Amino acid sequence: MPFPAPLTGVVPPVCTPLTPEHEVDVPSLLRLVDHLVAGGVHGLFVLGSSGEAAFLPDRQRRLVVETVVSHVAGQLPVLAGAIDMTTARVLDHVREVTAAGARAVVVTAPFYTRTHPAEIARHYRRVAAGSPVPVLAYDIPTAVHTKLPADVVLDLAADGVLAGLKDSSGDLAGFRTVVSGVRARPDLTGFSVLTGSEVIVDAAMAVGADGSVPGLANVDPEGYVRLDRLCRTGDRDAARAEQERLCALFGMVGVGDPARMGGNSSALGAFKAALHLRGIIDCPVTAEPQVPLSPEEVERVGKLMAAAGLS
Amino acid sequence: MPFPAPLTGVVPPVCTPLTPEHEVDVPSLLRLVDHLVAGGVHGLFVLGSSGEAAFLPDRQRRLVVETVVSHVAGQLPVLAGAIDMTTARVLDHVREVTAAGARAVVVTAPFYTRTHPAEIARHYRRVAAGSPVPVLAYDIPTAVHTKLPADVVLDLAADGVLAGLKDSSGDLAGFRTVVSGVRARPDLTGFSVLTGSEVIVDAAMAVGADGSVPGLANVDPEGYVRLDRLCRTGDRDAARAEQERLCALFGMVGVGDPARMGGNSSALGAFKAALHLRGIIDCPVTAEPQVPLSPEEVERVGKLMAAAGLS
Amino acid sequence: MPFPAPLTGVVPPVCTPLTPEHEVDVPSLLRLVDHLVAGGVHGLFVLGSSGEAAFLPDRQRRLVVETVVSHVAGQLPVLAGAIDMTTARVLDHVREVTAAGARAVVVTAPFYTRTHPAEIARHYRRVAAGSPVPVLAYDIPTAVHTKLPADVVLDLAADGVLAGLKDSSGDLAGFRTVVSGVRARPDLTGFSVLTGSEVIVDAAMAVGADGSVPGLANVDPEGYVRLDRLCRTGDRDAARAEQERLCALFGMVGVGDPARMGGNSSALGAFKAALHLRGIIDCPVTAEPQVPLSPEEVERVGKLMAAAGLS
Amino acid sequence: MPFPAPLTGVVPPVCTPLTPEHEVDVPSLLRLVDHLVAGGVHGLFVLGSSGEAAFLPDRQRRLVVETVVSHVAGQLPVLAGAIDMTTARVLDHVREVTAAGARAVVVTAPFYTRTHPAEIARHYRRVAAGSPVPVLAYDIPTAVHTKLPADVVLDLAADGVLAGLKDSSGDLAGFRTVVSGVRARPDLTGFSVLTGSEVIVDAAMAVGADGSVPGLANVDPEGYVRLDRLCRTGDRDAARAEQERLCALFGMVGVGDPARMGGNSSALGAFKAALHLRGIIDCPVTAEPQVPLSPEEVERVGKLMAAAGLS
């Protein structure tokens, strides 16, 4: 089965449940995948930011891909992040995750090193040349500290280097430039434009996105699947209402006290706390050096879930 | 032989020569180490930014450490970078480089993930707890996108977590705060404060640095050793003259056309071009996705070397 | 007539035509106002970024407000920017522009000085206390280098300090947080939430914006008025088509060669070139130190206008 | 008497004492000037960042210049900041401050507007063409959000546009590039290179600075004058000891609680609290919207003064 071109629908960036000893909790991961599949999602993206890829050692990354790929057994496309600083290191991850069965890879611009647009393009060209599966660009300036320029993405799409874009930049204007550029070219009908911004999925779909990659879909896959369907059927008012319910639920990413922890600890801590409260994963621990949520902060997660109608 | 406390003198961040096929060029690396040892340097730092650590796959990183450690055979302390995004990944590198014989590790704050000072401290505590050798903090905001706060460094020094600081921030005021904080505490006499800024080594030594980690010392180790000695003997005017000669030579980092490449391509390309022109390494290639210098740009490197009295 | 609460519709940030000698070109300004009024706009915002407020000396600022206010003679609400670094300086501008007849003022967070959220709140409280007319917050991080936090805006709205928000941040997620926060409170029905992002007006309206403040509406007011109407009547597909036409036209902001000028020179130069080509203003000059467009760049503006159906 | 070329020595950026009603406190300002002159300073810089220029309305700025110029009556050169966003606005300030007797003006790159190096150069050329007195560039990236490129400064110096540089960037490497570039050209012997970094004056002098513009010299002018003299006589160890005493005193800028205020409120609040504790100014209030120090924070200022030997 070829990789969907374009990939559409809801493709959650799958969280990586950990044991108290910080090992991958395989049974919890399987339950999480079952929960997402039962929720009706259209694909799975492992080893993204919500999957704590930046925190997982290589052997844990491999275990995650193998576990998820073998469990879904081809029912759904599985994409994997190949997150590392530069070209050769990324290619090592590409080899690992595709050997483990990933059907596409998601790759950022180089980071840590200072980066020029010409170097970003060169990076993607080299990675795509060495990848046996399609390469999607991952635009996440909060992590990478550069914004992927729309013209670079469109040039690489036109040259067949990139198969899609996962945009977590929050910049809907730039996203629209890519969507419009792609839609204007008949040869790019297979290019996937996906938003990673949880709270503007309706807006991204309205400007022409193919689908979404919302971290919060770990917690509420049914909600995002419903939202996706409402966007496709053109029921914009119902879509907006569903999106606003999810926006309120997304408030959980801010429960962590900013005097005590950073945004990653708070957001990933909240997603995992919610999955734990829903009984899907056994342990809400996040990877080091993230700071855990306090019991009061977890309680606030629970209240936001109740307010959004989640048990 | 214990690791020097403090580490003093000139500790070049050793470049990693590559073959045209982008493999580690071991004979060239050995010649480079010989050149540095003959130049009188006081230690070697492998897998730093000048060593292109961010670009090297794990097997190449391991080969670099093994090659250098076995070649110097204990004559000089060898420090190794353990450069990765977060705690568990860094600890994997710590295990690798210490197994290969590194006598200390150099570790940045977490990157890619958004980071809070509490998470930076937690990171260093976990890394130090898992490291068999001393841990030096590496402050390099251009790569990591956070500045290591002086108070965090001093707290971690006081708790025995950090054995030293390599400061590549360019912020002499912050550097001085750490130096003064260390000098004020009798229990921290072994803490090493090293500057990574090539062009203000004289100033850093004057405010109390223990030594320097200048990338340009790959090209001109004798110059930096001379500068170090002049600083120690208090011959400030001669030190300044030597530093200014090295500043002019350092102009090579800007030879690359900014319309065509970023700062890393230009600076590392220049260092390698200079080493190639001096006959020390066989091939000036830099790792992907860096853009190579043009022949005209290499010629400008040669002119700067000639002007600085290097053959 | 009280100031509309909320202010709705299209409120162009009026350009400030200049003579070749860099004086305010009053006849051109009057023609521009007539063009906007004839285009059906719902208000006018003078001395915003598109109005080059940051470039105009005080006497020119005053002349702009007086000219526009007396010309529209109460037909439309006229808002004026009071753009300066800190509280007392802003209050001086508030006095000037309200004496000249402005019906509301638009005020950024403090800039030049480093700013804390507590200081931003204090700033708006002091400004509102000294202003005889409603105060709208102007969120423009590219200029001010801080993002107005949604919770600060909502707190100040709840306290009656702010009457509205003009959001030029490009961050639709943050914009939505303000919209939702305002809609959730019955006492804030009069608070105006306006987007300043030309290319996502349809999306901003769909998430609940009251109106838009698009610089490009200087060039094509009819287009933005049509878009506004289509958004209100719920004809989303026609709205999107109109918005996409305007997005293509907005491409003009990028005509300036980035090797020769910055983004302001290019964008404001393009707006003024377009107004000149349409025969509305006599001279396309922008204020110093902006770099003028070349004839070829102006020609590209003309082609984009023709492609968008503008004469 | 011509303006000194170069200007050398200690040139404090004079604080602006305010009354409880936020008016300029002229008697306190006169006492402060007397205190600085008695301390042996070599010039006075009014309306800089320490002078709260960004906070003062135009009439207060004028009063400050007039007061200080008439009081020093030519004994010392008085420089004035002409701090505003863009060219025409800066030129208005240049006219005001030179009419009031300023002997040179200090001007930043444009801010608020996005700025290209070509626009920065154009700005300085226009300002210098319109200024009856020498123009010094003010490099303060924390305020202006661009770093003045060394090559732009050197080009403008060579063309006679700039008479000097006040560098508050903290980047000693960049500062050194300007110093070396100036020293290499016989025609630029009159160009003044001044550091605005309180804690590395000794280092800046050692790399060749002509003098310093330290905000802390308001509090301890004798200390900075002593430091300047020790640097000139080459007594580097005594200079370093004096500098380290001043560094400890400078710790006062951090007394303000970062949960309650920003860095400006803390630093300027501390300088004014110290001047108040020394009996030089009547009231320590800072301009709006700065947050005042608490009594405990003021007490910490007093302790740092006592530790530094100030009454």
C-alpha cells in the first residue's frame, strides 16, 4: 500500500508513555494506540515533539517505532520523526525508523548549528536522496529557531524532495502561502499540508489544509476526528463549536507553574496526566529533565477534562 | 593522573578532518593532533563545535575520541563534547566518550526543547550523577538559544555538579560574574573557567580566566600558547599585540559569502581551508549540509594567513 | 455620536502621502480618504504603522489627524495611533490627537525600554486614566518586541481600561484566546477585537473578530469591504476566494530586493507605489530612512495589481 | 572650544531626578551634576538610557539639557541623546538639544520599524547632514533590537558621518573590531570609542577604548575616575581591583524582584535609590510605567553601597 498522497485527516503525534524508571512503557503505548485507532484517527506520527523524541535515547526511539508499526499492522500509515541536528545524524535515524517500518519520515531544518536557507535546502535534498520513504518537512521554530521559508518549501516540493509539510509554527499566513502555492500547481496534488497547531485546526482546514497533527488528539481523538469531519462537510459553525471546546481543553498545557517549570514540562506533563486520568497509560511521568506537575496542577487538568465532557 | 583542577592554558577544540566521502580522515586527524601538541597546547577538546560534533554520526564521534585519546596516550588531558538535546541522550554520549577514554565531558544546556533554569539545573545534576568523569558546562547561546545564567553555574559549582565552564557566549560581563563568584569561594579553587571567544582571550585572562578554548588555535596553536604565556607573565602590551595579530587572522571566519552560506559553513570552512593550506589535513571538506568555500574565498584565507605570518 | 462598541467592519490604517520634500501631501491625503470612504470602509485609523507614524515628526502627525478628521466630518469614526516609547510620551500624543478630533487612540506596549507584563499593564492603566477617549491596545511584536499576553489584555478589558485590541501579531491562536475570553463575558460585549493581518482576515472573522485593519485596504478598499460582507453573511467559499485574490495582491509587499532594503521599505513602498499607479496620490515617496523601490520593483507592483483586477 | 576629538575619560550618562509628581527635579539635578563634576568626570551625557530619555516628554528633555548645559557653563563637554524611532523625529530632537547647548548628539539606529543595514547607514547620513554638532552612534541592542555592524560603523566613520561610538552592546569582540579598525586608519584619530558596559571598563580600556559611559558612575564617579586613571597609567592590577569593587556595587541593578518588575525598573530604581541614600537627590522615583523598588530592595542597595565603601 503506497503512502497516501496527500495524507489527510487527523494524524496524532503519539505520546510516549514511560515507566517510573523512564523506560518505554510498551503496554501503555499499545493501549494509547488502540485508543487513538478506536477514536478514528487517520494516521499516527511517532517520535514527534509530543512523543518526546528529543528526550528519548536511540534504543527507545527504535522500540517506539517497532511497537507501534507492528501493532497497527498496516491499518494506518505510521510516520516517524527523524529528529536530529544535521544531515548525517538525521539519515541515521531515517535508516532506523524505516527499518522498523515507518512509512514516511518527518524532518526539521538543521538546528544547534547556525543555518542559512541554502543549507536548509541542501539538508532536505541530501536527506530525501538517502531516504527510502517520503520526507515531510517539520516547521517548528520554537524548537529549531528558524522558520522554514515558504518559498524554500515550495521549491523543494516542486523538485520532488518534500512530500509534505507539518507546520507547527503558529503562523497561519505563512501556512496559507504554502497551501496556495501547492494548490496552484497541478503536479503537486499529492503534497500534504498539515497543521500542528491544536487551536486553529478549523482555520487551517478552511484555508485548505489536508489534515492536522494535534498533540491534544492523544487526549481527545474523537474530538479532533469530529472536527475534521465537520470541516470537510462544510458545517463551519459546528466545526467552530467543536474547535472551541478543544481550545478550552487545550488550556491544560498552561497548568504548570512558570516559576517552577518550562512550557514543555507543563504541556507534556498535562497530556500525560490526562491520559493517566483517563486510564489509558499507567504512569504520567515525563522524560528528564522535565519537571513533574504537582498534584494541584494535575487536579486542574482533571477539571478541564470534566468541563470538556471527558471522563 | 587526575584531571587538572583547574584546567589551565590553551585547550583547542580540535577540528575533525574528513575525507571527500565524509568519513573521518584518521591520518589527517593524527597530524592535526601532532601539530597541536607540537604547538605547546595544554589539553585537547574533541567533539566541540569546531569539531563539528553536531554534524558527526555517533560512530564517527566514537572514532574521533578513540583516535585522539590513544594517540596522545595520556600526555595531555582530552575532554570530549557530549552534545545532544536532553539528559538521557547526553548520558549515552557520556558513556561512549568516557569508554573511549575522555577524561572530562563538556555538556550544553538542553536544546530543541524549550528550557527553564530549573530544568537546566536538573539536567546538569542528572548528567553529573551519571558521569564517571568531571562535567564542564558549555555556554553557547548561538547554538542552544539560552544563556547559562551565572547564578545557576555558581550554584552547580558549589554543589560539586560542575567542574568548570567553557564560555562561548561572547558576554564578558557574565563571564566575569562567574570568575568572581568562583574566586570568592575557597572551596571552588579547582573550578575551571575557560573562554571560547578567540578574539578576547587577553581580556578574559585579565579578568581571571584559567584558560582558553579557541577554535582558531587549530590553525595557529603557537600563537595562542604565546598569548597565554604573555598573559600569565603580565606582559600585557605584548599580549595585546599577539591577540591583535590573532584577531586579524580570525577575520578568516568571515570569508564566506553570506548570500550563499551561513556562519558555520564560513568559519569551519575557513579553519579547514587554513589547515589544508598549511599541509596538515588532506582535504578541507566540511560536513553536510554546510556549503563549501569557493576558490576565491579560500584564496582570501591564504592571504590572511600570510598577513599573520603563517606559511 | 459615541464611539462604536464594538467597532466592526473594515478600518484601514490610512497611508500618509508625502511630497517629494517629505512634507504631508494634504491634497493626496484627502483623495486617499475619499477613495477609502467611497470604497465603503467603516472607520479610519490614522498614524498606524501603514501611516508611517514611527517616521512622522509631531507636527506632521497633528496635521494628518486634523486633515482627516475635518474631512470626514463625523461620517466615520477616526482612530489615531499614539505611538511612542513610554507612558508620559504616549499621553502627550493622546492629548494632541484627541485635541485634533480623534475618537479613539491606539497604543502599543512600551518599547525601547525592557518591559515586564506588570509594566505593560501599568502603562495601559495610566494611559487610559489620562485619555478622554477609548484606548485600544496595539499588539505588534515585530515593532515592539514583546507579544501582548492574552491574559493581560483580558484583565485590562475586564477593568474597563482597554476598549479593544488591534492584533498585528500574526498569531491566530493568541487572537482566538482573546476573542473567546471576551465572548465568554457578558460585560465585554462592547470590546472590539480587530485583526491587522491582511492575509487571514477570513480566518480571523471566522474565529469571531469584529473587524479588520488591513494596510492593503489602502490599495483595494472595495476588496476588503466585500470580504467583510461575505464573512458576515456566511458565504465562506466566496469569502475565501476574495481573500485569496487579496493574498496574491499582498505579494506586493515582497517586491523590494532584500539585499537593498528592509521589510518596511518594501511594504510601504509597494502600497504607495500602488496608490500612485492608481492615480490616488501624487508621489510614492516614503519617509526617511526608507529606501525607495526601483522602477522594476514598481513595475512588479503594477503587474500584481493587474493580476488582481485593479486598474 | 571644539568638541574633544577623541573624547576621553569618564562621561556618565546622567540620571534625571524626578519629583514625586514626575516633574524634573531641577535642584536635585544640579546637585547631581555638582557631585559628578566634583568626582572628576570628563564629560556629561544627558538623555541617555540612564537618564530615562525614553520616558521623558519633550519639554522635560529640553529642561534637562538647558539645566545641565547652563550649570556646567562650558567646564565640561555635554553630550545629549536624541533618542527616537526614525530620521525626521531624531532630527527634531537634534535641533532641540543643540539649541539648548549640547555639544554633541548620541543617536541609535532606527527602532520600532524593521531595519536593514542600508537603512541604518542612510539614517546616520541624514542625521549627520542635519546636525550642527558631531554625531556619535549609540549601539544598544537591548533597546533597539539590532546590533550595529562594525563594518557599518567603520564606513560611516571613514566618511566623516560619525564622530564616535558609545557601545552598550556588551559584545567586547565587536567593540574590539571597531577599535582596531579605527586605530588602523590615521585619518580617524579623532574618532571616539566609548564603552557603556559598567563591569568591563578595564577590559574595554585594555583593548583600546577612549573612555567609558557607565551608568553606575552616577553613584560612584570617583570610582570610575580612579579606574580610568589606573587604566591609563597601566597599573592593571589596581585597575582590576577597582573594577571588581565596582562590579560588586553594580550588583544593585539586580535587587528588583523579577516576578514584580523588569530590568529597567530594577536598575534605574537602584541607581536613584543609591543617589537618594547618598543625599544627592531628593526623591528616588522613576518614570512611568516603571515599578518602584520595595523598602527591602532599597535596603539591599544600601548594603551593597556600604560593602563598596560608599557612605
